[in-house]
Amino acid sequence: MERPLTINIHPGQPPLNLKEYESVGGYAAVRKAVTNLTPQEVQQLVQESNLKGRGGAGFNTGFKWSFVPMGPDAPTTKYLIANADEMEPGTFKDRLLLEGNPHQLIEGMIIAAYAIQANIAYVFLRWAYKKAAELITKGIQEAYAKGYLGKNILGSPFSLDMYLHTGVGRYMCGEETALLNALEGKRATPRAKPPFPQVSGLFGKPTIVNNVETFCCVPHIINNGAAWFKSLSYSEDGGTKLYGVSGKVKRPGAWELPMGITMRELIEEHAGGMKNGYRLKGVLPGGASTDFLTDKHLDIKLDFKSVSAAGSRLGTGTMIVMDDATCPVGFVHNLQHFFAQESCGWCTPCREGLPWVEKILWSIENGNGREEDMELLQMHTRLLGPGNTFCALAPGAMEPLQSAIKYFGDDFLTHIKEKKCPYQ
Amino acid sequence: MLQESEILAIEHELTLVPHKSAAVIEALKIVQQHRGWVSDEAVAAIATHLDMSPAAVDSIATFYNLIFRKPVGRHVILLCDSISCYVMGYKTLYAALQKQLNIRFGETTPDQRFTLLPNACLGCCDHAPALMIDANLHTDVTVEQLETLLEKYV
Ligand SMILES: Cc1cc2nc3c(=O)[nH]c(=O)nc-3n(C[C@H](O)[C@H](O)[C@H](O)COP(=O)(O)O)c2cc1C
Ligand code: SF4
């Protein structure tokens, strides 16, 4: 089983420096791209590979790039940004790539920048990733010293500057357009689309934002081709995927596996199954803002289409397992507390609705719930659902709530009837 | 008033952005690095330096949770309160921290040694529960370990 993204990552050991990275084939893809391929050819290859964005939405990456204005009439300044804000609760995959092989990210970004002819690149890193900040700073310095960054990369006409930007908190910084505002020194509130960032992004210039894992796939596609990348997968989405499992399983962790392995294989084989004495009750398959699945769904394939067909989303591919000793109401209350706190306050349904949802859940959890509260919660899942808010935070928050009511509704009712949490 | 070293660092940031107000988050970070937190007086000084109004600077300072608008202790504890740490028992850790330090979230010990804050997912969910003290990440933290862990921070 090939695992190109993590083959050179050895947990517990420092990541490869530039020289070591080159010795295992690193930066060959940059050389190939800037000396042998046109930007359009790189875009084409990535589009054909069917690499889908690993930040959660699953949009075809090469297709996303194809909206950037190219040619002599395009603006002379264009930006490329790596979204390394990773703050989706339950998600810890980009940390692995950032700390494990920073040069792989830098290489992927250089190639992507070449494909859209960007001249400035940023890594937007969350504050808490201190070790990654150190390693990326060092990686960028090494890449400059070796001529992979800066003016006329490897003697070609292509030039690129790269900077690390560290944030100061807030989940919303990970939302693509809010990230642009944060980089411009503003509050991290999202922007209206259109115009799309590809046309008018950072400081009004064409901009591409991709997830860390997305960029890390790019050098391998350039080296080995689109067909090879597709062949890594068990499904129609190309490549491998970094999957993760947290919660009361025997071996929580993250693994690079073929896209489309089943949830059963991930949880039972890789994560070792549930800890003794616990039963799996529910799973958020791709972070806090995805719908619950249950033990009935263990045989679904973990790719974008299959998880959607089962009523949830692959999201970030890092799942949180809820065991049978954990109260679903308390669990969902914790999620809604997070979303209410992280709402940027830009639009009313989210700013006002989420704290209300949080309070209702708190009442139910503490035995003060009323039967009407269930109807109120249902109403919020509609009012805060897709189409009613400025960005995907609020609809994302409603996903675990609506599915918790669907699958664990009896637990809610027991709280209300018994006027206490039966799990305590 | 901004100190010379703060001004120097802010001036460097200004060379990287197309207009002054774009450097405001960096300026806040720089001031906080120097002083531990950002006072009203510092907000006003940054505003003057970047040709912004103090209200505009404050609207940004108060938006980002890791810009401290109140004094903090010598060490800041960020306890993850997100879902994986919830499942793995961060509440037990919080109770133990409350007992040992006699402070709750948002408070600072009277000797100015620790400030305790909740923080959203620290991105190490496979080693929950987790917390950060200053720039250091601690994972798989147990109540038993807490005392020795805190001793390192004087
Ligand atoms: C509230 C919110 C937070 C997000 N946080 C992140 C994040 O931390 N990292 C990330 O890559 N994408 C995040 N996204 C998704 C981004 O908006 C965007 O879709 C993604 O970075 C695009 O990259 P991709 O096409 O490579 O997936 C977030 C979205 C929302 C609505
Ligand atoms: S949905 Fe929430 S987070 Fe998104 S813009 Fe509206 S208020 Fe802000």
C-alpha cells in the first residue's frame, strides 16, 4: 500500500532537512514543473488526478485553480495561501504533515504557485502550532538558500516569495474569505462571493487558498502522473487520505490510507476498535461540523460521495467516536458551545441562534428541559441551515445537532422526562 | 507610547503590506510579546502609529482571543475544552486545576503566576486531554501529573 505523503515522516524524529528531503526525491517535482511543464499543463495534470480539496468541502483542486486569470493581461501580483489554521474540533491531520515534513508542503506550494503564476505565497498557521512555526520558518530559509524560492527559481523566469503568518486565534480564520480578511489585518469575518478569491482575493488580487494536505499531494502528482494518483484510491476521488480517529478507541491516531477505505477498517483495524467496556454509539466522520453516523454505517466507504450518500460529510476525514458511556446531549452541547463562541457575529441567525441552542441543550442536560424544546431545536436546525447565513459555520454547527436528534432523540426525551442526565 | 524595539519591529512589518492598517494584527502581536498584554494606552499608541482610530484597533484586538486585553500571569494555561478532550475528560482536569490554583477560567492567581483560559481544539485529539502552558504543548495529561507539571513553571 503506497503512502506518498507520510512515507518520509517518522514520528518522534525530527523532519528531513532540505538535503535529506532532496535525497529521497524532494524538489524534483519543482524542477520538473518549472523547467518542463507550462503552468497550464500543471493545472491540467492536477485537475485530471481528481485531487479534491482536503479542507472539508472536497472541490476539485485543479478546477479551482483554472478560474485564476492567466496570461499577459492578468494582474502582476497574485497570491497563493496554505490554510494551516486547523481548528475544526477533532482534527489533527495537518499538524502531522506540518511537523512531519515541512518541505513537502513548501514544495507543493511552489508548484501550485507556478501553476497559477502567483508571486507571493503565505502559510497561514494557527497560533498553537509552535513547533510547526519553527520548522516552516527553517524550511523556507533553506528553500531560499537553495534557489527553490526567490528570484528566477532554478534559472527559470518564475519568481516566488514565501512568508509564514501566524494567527492569534479564532476558528473563523480557517474560512477561506475570513482568512483573507485576517491576513489584511481585519476581523476574520467572511466576504460575499462573487467576486471569488480566484479573481479578487487578498488585497483585491487573484488568490488561491488550499488546505495543507491538498498542497502536500501536488509534488507526487507531478512526479508520478494523474493516473498513478487516481490508482492510489479505492474510489473515484484521487489519492490517499489522512484519516484520524479520536475518542475511546484502543489506539487513537492518524494514518494515510487509500481514499475510500471503510469506516469499519479504519476504526477496527487501525484504531484497534473500542476500548474494553465501551461500545460505539455514534461517529462524527469528519470533524465537529459533520452529521453523526452510527454503528449501522460502519461499512460505508470514506470518500466524499459515499459519506454524503449516507447523510454526512467526509469533511476533514478525522473522526470523533462517541461511546455509549458519553451522554449525547452533553456531547452536542459541547459542540454548540464551541460554535456559539466562535461565531464571528456577522449575521443574525448564527450570532443569536447558536447561543440559544447552547442554552437549550444546557437546560436539557441539567434536567430543566421541556418537551417544546425539541421543537425549538428542530426549528433552529432549519433557520441556521444552508442558505440562511453568510458562511458555512452555522449550517456546519447544525449538522451534528440535527443528526443527534434523529439518531439519539430518545436520549434527549429521557433527560426531559426524568429531569436529569441519565448518564451521570 | 511605543518602545523603540516595538516600533522597529512594526516598521519591518509595514514593509510587507500595501497599507498601514494591514499591519495592525502584527503590531498587536508585537506589543503583546513585549508587555505580555495590550493595554488601552497601547491600543491608542498603535492607532496613532498606523493612522487608525483607537476604536478600530480595539475592534480587532478584542476579536482575536489570543490578544490579551487584560493583564495575564507569568504563565498562561490554555486548557482544550473541545470535543475529543471533552470525551476524554477535560472536565476532570479543569476541576483539578481549579482546586490546585484556586482560580476559574478567565482568572489569574493572586501571585500573578498563572492565568487559566479555555481554548478551542489544540489539534492533538489522538492524545487528549491536552493543554498548553505558554508555548509548550502537554498531551495525554492526567490529574496525577498536574502537580509536577505546574512545578516547572515558576
Ligand atoms: C468556519 C470554517 C472554518 C474552516 N477552517 C478550515 C481550516 O482550518 N483549514 C482548512 O483547510 N479549511 C478550512 N475551512 C474550509 C475553507 O473555507 C476552504 O474551503 C479550504 O481551505 C479550501 O481548501 P481545499 O480546497 O484545499 O480544501 C473552513 C471553513 C469554515 C466555514
Ligand atoms: S454564519 Fe456565523 S460565522 Fe459565518 S458569517 Fe454568519 S455569523 Fe459569522
